[in-house]
Amino acid sequence: MIDQITNYRDPDLSLYQLNSNYTLLLQIYPATFSYAIVFEDKLQAWAKDCELLVLDDPGSEHELLNYEYKKVVAGLQSTGFTLVPNALYNENRIADFARFLDVKPNEKIFAQPLDADNHIIYKVDERVVETAAIYGLRKTVFINKGWINAIAGNNPSNQTFYLNIDKEQVDILNFNNSKIRFYNSFSFNNPDELAYYAALVAQQLQLQPKDINLVISGDIEETDENASRLSEFFAGVERNYLNVLHFPLEVTANQLPALAALSLCVSSEED
């Protein structure tokens, strides 16, 4: 993992300045959450891997969470998912699709459009659901929905794998003519396992690793062990500089791609 800034706050921003033009973006996990506060298209504050108790007692460090935001998007970490083409999707058959996910008693099922062509059905740990319910479940989305759509809207190459690493999970995304060709998540423990899963995806798509470029984001850098191992097998490894927000100099888009991209999922509809 990389050593990176995990907290940022605009020094000129105070709790009393917040208004309806500010948006709260959340990534919620079973034991932690990360958040970003955005004004129009500018990042104003960011904190990563906060303990859940911060939501009940933000303290002075996270006092901006005391504001009741009208615009909130909460990305929920899933424990499994499946994509269903719109032509096959039927909301009355969600339970049938969910059977492919081996849903446990402590998991809840969510379904929603992922992009113009697919719905996603995903299961979520009930601890994540309980946390998200604080802000209203109507404002929840699949945690990487924004990231997927941001890349799709930027003319992605057919010969590129997009990797986002979040802790010990890698999401691998590939397109064909800007439509999702492959998307899946894998848990890994070391650089060898990460390289193995990336190579496995190439094999499944009948592609040669030496012909594929990797665009990386999240908890990875071009110079760390994970990227170095990937570069031994693939044509090239580069950082994802796709910007969906304006960032201060202290923060780069590559550090919080999935969180920042949740801004693309914002609805101005209020409860």
C-alpha cells in the first residue's frame, strides 16, 4: 500500500459556511467510512478510513459532518454482485438473480442501474446498510458506480485494463467501444496475487498481457511493489489522471478516484 495523505480540509472552510450547494460523498465499509465534501465541482474536505463512531461524534476534526446535507451520495461496499443487461432485467425477478450471489443471512440485496446498458444487483453487509440508513437508503449506490461511468465517458481504450485498488481488493474494468466488456473484483494479499488476477482476466478475454496497458488508481503508485510486479507482465502501467473534480495541490485525483466519482451520481432530489 502507498503512504499518502488521508485527510484534507480547505483552511478557509468552516461549518457555518456550509449551505445547500455543498455535497457529502461517502464510502461505507463494515468497520470504517471515508468521506468527501464538495462545493459545486471543487473538493473542500476529505478524510479516509474513519472509525464509524465518528458519525455519532465528529469532534472538532470532522465537525463538517455535523451539517445536514441535502445532497448526499453513499457508495456501499458490496460482498458480491452480478451485472444484468437491461434487456433481461426485471425488478420482479431480483430474487431470482440474487440466487447467483449466495446471499447470507447478514446480507441485504440492492439493485439499480449501473450505466446505460446494465443493471447491477449486489449484496451488502447489514452493518454497512445500518450505517447508510442514517442518511437514507434512497441515496445509496454501488460503491464503484461513479468510477465506472467516469471512465466510460472518457473514451476508454479497448486495450486498456483499469485497476482501482481499495485496501486489499482490486477492481478490474475493461471496455469494448466504450461499453463494459469485463468488470469484476478480486481480493489479493501480495503483488503476485494481484498480477495473477490481472493476467487471468486477460486470459479470459483472449488477450495477451504484453498488448494491454494498465491504468491504476487508489492505494497504488507506479513505483510501489504492486505496480512493479504488474509492469513485468503488461505493456505499461500508468496512473489514472481522470479528474471529475477540481483538487487542491495537496490531493491528486489518483488518490480517491471512486470516492470523487460519486459526485457523478448526485441527485438534487431531497427527502
